[in-house]
Amino acid sequence: MRAFITLNPNFQEQMKKSISNSKSSPFITSDLDPDKKPPTLELLQTFSRRQWESVLEKLFGGQDVVAYEGVIELFETTGLMERIEGTGLVISSTGYKYLFKDPFSQIW
């Protein structure tokens, strides 16, 4: 008998949206210029770190960071942010705990 994994319905729906999204990144800005040669490992690491830092900055309430609505929806769905009447979207206690985790734990 084969065992199957059952995903949380919210996670499953977000995964479907993520996989079917034609946009390459959830963030609008990019530090990479179009180029014919492949980027170096250092450039990829720097780019990845900046992108991840922008995710955390948006979570922390950074107004200068532009993120797609899907990212904001993900923050709300996972409980990292919450809407408070009169204040708007703010980081939750779960979000603060998330910020103190190491980057590898945050991503996975």
C-alpha cells in the first residue's frame, strides 16, 4: 500500500498559485542587468540575499519595499502579519518570532 502526503489546503492553494505564476519573482525590482553570460556565484548570492532581505523588510513594515499582493497575502495567511483596524497591516507576534530564526529556517 502506498502512503500519500496530505497538504494543508491553504498551503496547497498557495503552492498552486506559486507554480502557475508567470512572474519570475515576487518582488518588482531586480539588481540584475540583462546579459548574455551567466551570472557569477557571488552575484547570485548577493542578489538572493538582497531579495530575501527585502522580504524580511516588508514583513517588518518597510514602506519602501514594493511587493506583489501574493506576498502580502502569504504573510497574512501564515499569520506573520495581521490587519488591525485603524492601523492596517502590521507584523504579528508570530512574525517577530520568525524574524529571529536563522535564514535557512526562515526559507524552509
